[in-house]
Amino acid sequence: MKRDYPLPSYYFGVSFKGFTGNIDVSFMEVEGIGMSTRDSMILSEGGLNQYQHKLPGMASFADIVLKRGVMKENSPLAQWCMDTITNDFSKPIEPKDLTIQLLNESQEILRTWNYYKAFPISMQYSTLMASKTAFLVQTLTFSYSYYSLTS
């Protein structure tokens, strides 16, 4: 396969580890893949006041946002999201590993992002509008402990 072109962003797969049976994880959009540093430190050089060294701070990771058409009420994914978000801590939260794979037109994996101990923190729905013909979109936001990238 020729690799001297930009990677496509339109063909990807999402999966969760820890569900039993068949689970529908078809998403139309993924956001939040990335990282940055926060709180850069400035270190002044001793003796030479005109020099400062800016050092990176700790790494910061964005939440993962998945968008899709509204799931069926009996979806194991929807039930897990509802149970986690409405949890009153009378039972432990059950984090799951989340994997996002970027694919090419031959369904070969180009990149894999593994998010460990992910759990939903938000479940939102698109605006309902009588003047617009559109599908109802559900937006799920996940937080996680750490991630790894393989290519």
C-alpha cells in the first residue's frame, strides 16, 4: 500500500472491551483524539536575566466525544452510559477499554488508539426542530485514565 498521502479520516471503527454479546458501536464522528501540555514552567537562567527557559508541564488529555444516531433503548452501551452517569456510588463504576481504529479503503488498520478505563461523563441529544429535516444525534463523552497509540 502506498503511504505517501495523508491518512483518510472518514473510515474508522470504535469498539469497547467488556460487553458480552453483540453491541452496536457505529459512530459517525469521533472528536478529542490528542494531547497537550498544561502549565508550562518558566525557568530563569541564573546570572543572565535576559534568558528564560520555558519547560513543558504535565501532559493533558482531552475527553473522547463520540457522535451517532440515537441508540435503541435496550442497547447495552446506552444502558452502561445511563447506569454510569446516574450512579449514586452505591455500586462501583465499571470502566471499559475503548479502542478507535483508523482504516483504509481495504479495511487495513492504519492507526489504533486504545483508551484504558474509559467511562461516560456526558450523554447529550441534538436539538429537536420542527423546521429542519435531520436525524436525532446522540453525543457521548468519555473520560479515561490513559491511552496508547499504535500504527
